[in-house]
Amino acid sequence: MAKKQVIIDTDCGIDDAQAIMMALAAPHIQVMGITCVFGNAAVENVCQNVLRVLSVCEREGIPVFRGSGGPLVGATKPVSDHFGTDGLGDVIKDKDPQWELKIQREHAVNAMIRLVTENQKQVSLVALGPLTNLALAVRLDPCFPQKLKDLYIMGGNMEGKGNVTLCAEFNFALDPESAYIVLEEFLCPTYLASWEYACRNALTWEFFEELINQDAAAAVFMKMITSKCWAYSKDAMRSKRDVYFGPGFVSYDAYAMSACIDGSVVTERIECPVRVELQGSMSRGMMALDRTNELKKSHSVFVLTKCDVAKLGQLLMASLRQPKK
Ligand SMILES: [Ca+2]
């Protein structure tokens, strides 16, 4: 069977690392390239994080491209308090001084357009960070979205609950204009794993312990980078997530990636138009669902609502049993 071709666009924090490993572990997925964007860390750190993940999994042959270092509008502001300054928990000591030589010279946005143009209607794009590279791609090549097979996004929210601001989710809040452009102009089939979708389908902390204590290099790496990170603290009620949804282990980007790898992981979804708020003083970056079509948009997206948590757990478990010998 032909493999499913995937490009991963990432702001490689810890949950991105989990999602990338999930794709690498899936036997029917071919990762064509990984494009980097600012977000959980500066884009230079993101590039190094992706290289590190590929090295742990012994998959260094996959090309890595540097992309946008900041949002379309406003100052660059990578967020460093969630997964540490470097995005991977600030525990990696042996940084690779040669990392820049291992990054492709082609810009991430050009690479995305080239790979998708060469393989029209074949490529699934999985976007795990701010959507800046995607917005730039459609500006450089207006036909880019229609050349995609489909698009999976981790980002946005469906109940107006925000994790970084009162009403906005991290990836959309960091670049609202790009999120707006993508959800208005990418007319390919689009699947959205929102913040609430992830939080409402949490795994248990007992599962997390089992996950990171497997006997494989990827699990050892994951145990190390989550060891000093407050986002992986099991103390209840420390985050907005706990206040809204109760305690649990939530690997955000894994929800979008799992939907791409195995559509049956998603058991319920809403099909409707959506739009990103750009103006609101409290709601800038929030995604609104238009279930009664007040906006008269012609394009709908699939907003994921329920997940087969057992299947998601199996994909996560397999993701940390790497490299394959
Ligand atoms: Ca991410």
C-alpha cells in the first residue's frame, strides 16, 4: 500500500515532539519534511529541537526547514514559560554546535509549496504551531491550498475558553492574522483539533507514567524533557486547564497528528464554518463556530469533538518505542 505523505509544520515544544514521534512510528506514514515556525521557542530553537527528535528516533534523513521567526503582524513573541526557554524543558545540555549545517537552505514556505506542487492532492499538512508559514504559503502561491490533500490543525477553541488569554488558544493567539487567513482561504478538507477537544479527551497521569517508563530511547528522552517541566506537573489545579476540565495528561499536538494517522481516532465532529476574531480586546485570536451560517461562508471545516482515547493511547505508546530495531 502506498504510504500517506505528510508534511509537519511545528513550533517544536514537548507535545510537538510527541506528535512528530507518533508520525515517525506509524508504518503507513511518510514524513516528507518538517517545517519550523516560532511559537513554543524562537525558531532557531525549534529547528534544533526537531533535529534532536529525529536524532533520538534515528531518522535524520528527513529534511528540516527553517520558517517564520515571528507573526505576520506585531512583535515577535515566542512564549518561553510553558515548556522552558528552549521548548524542550531546558534540560538538554549537549547542544549541537553544527545544527545550522543540518537545516536545509531552502526556506520552509518555499519547501512546503514545492513539495505540495510536486505531489498534488497527495500531501496531508499537519500544523502544530502558529499558522504563519501556512499564511505565507497561500500568499506566495494562491493555489497552494487546493493542491493539498487535506489539512490538520492543532489550534483554536470552540467554547471561547482560552489558555494564554481569556478567550484565545496559544497557537492562534500568537498569530491571529495567520489563523484568520488559513481558516478563510484554505478550502481543502480541514480538520481542527481545538484546545477544548484535547482537554476534554485527556489521558490519565497513570497512563503518562506507563508511557514514559517504556524501555526505548524515545521514552527515555521524553522522560528527561518532561522531568523538570511544570506543564507535566501532576499537582492539580495549577493551570487553567485543570480549572476548566480537571486534572489529566494532555498532549495537545498528538490530537491533530492522531486524526491524520488514523481517522477512526475521531469519533465525533461538527462540520461548520469558522472564523477567527481579530479585533476584540478580550477575544483577539478566538475561533468562533458559525453553526447557523450567519457569516454566509461557503467553506466548512471539521471541528473535532470526541476522540477514541484508547486508540490515541495506543498511538502514543507506539510513538515512544523507537528507534525501531
Ligand atoms: Ca505545537
